[in-house]
Amino acid sequence: MSNFDAAVIAAVIGHMNGDHATDNLTIVRAFAEPTAAAATMTGLDTEAGEWTATVDGAEKAVRVPWLGPVTDRASIRTEVVALYQAANERLGIEPVEH
């Protein structure tokens, strides 16, 4: 169940999967499935982002809590960026400039 309008969720998912596919994978590897071969954002709410991760050839639902509060569309972006930055730090890799 989501706390956001379906159009907002669709826009965020479309942007993440269309423009930030490697960021999805970085987040999933850092916070949920270190051996994931792929990750696609599938949903979100005020508590977490949701992805489908491909692990050993099988798809697995993954839920990663936001690091800070998510109350509106602008805060979704802020928290996705925060997750991505924290994921890079956790994995010890340099973030890609966007």
C-alpha cells in the first residue's frame, strides 16, 4: 500500500528505471542483496523504496527503508539520492556524476 498518488509513483519508477538503472543496482547491493545481478524499482511509500532484484537467476522482492522522512514528491528525490550516496559509501565505490 502506498501513501502517494499512482501518477507520482509511476513517474518516480519510470525515472529510476529509465535513467538510473545502475543506481538501483547499487542501492540493492548495498542494503539488501550483495550478489544481485540486476535491480528494478517497483514501488515506494513513505517508509521505503521497493525493488525486484535478480539473485542467482531468480527474482526477489526487496524493500529498503529511507534514511530520512519521506512526505512528498520532493522528499522522495532527496531520499533516493541519500540512499544512493550511502550505498556507494557502504560499497566503497565512487558515485557516478548525474
